[in-house]
Amino acid sequence: MKIHFPSRLPIPVEQVASSFAALGSEQRLEVLRQLVRAGPEGLPIGALGAKCGITGSTLTHHMKILASAGLVTQAKQGRSIICAAVEYDVMQALSNYLLAECCADSDANNNTDTGHSHD
């Protein structure tokens, strides 16, 4: 079952935890990184496997976990399976979840020059 992310915060912590858990594997993180590099058009599953050094059922397993977490999509195109570009809106929502209250409890919060920005 694919996780549905609401368009605005707060995102239920269970959904966020599930998505971050899907990235708890070096191989899945590499798959996601390669799909980010590929851009919106994604990659055929064979090309993705070659770039990641992962083949067959192992790659299928990792793609299933990432897709269930709402981080990637797959689509059949003719005889090929395209591991579609990552769901950038979901990744942005995850980043926003972590950064939404950045420095809220910090003394620097009262200072206009915090030394960093989240824009």
C-alpha cells in the first residue's frame, strides 16, 4: 500500500517514519540517489540496476519497498518497466517535516542571523 502524504503539515509521524525507514538500506538509498540523478523521466529497471550494481529480484525487492513508502513510482512502458522519477513532492514534504521547527527552541531563534537558511 502506497503512503499518501497530505499537501500540508503536519504529516502523521507514522507516515514519515515509514518513509525514512525505507531509506535505511545503503542499496535503497543508492537506488533513490540514481533516480534523483535521472530526473523526471526515470530509468528503465535494467539501466537502474546497472548503475546501482543491483540486479534481478534484489532490485525488485528494493523498488517495492521504496514505492510502498511513496518515494518512487514504476510504470510499464511497452515491454519495459520504467522506474519513474522519484516523487519529489514527497521528498520535499519529508524535508519540510524535519525542518519545519528548526531552531524553534534555540536561543538563536530570537536572533535574526541564525547562520543558515531553509529556503
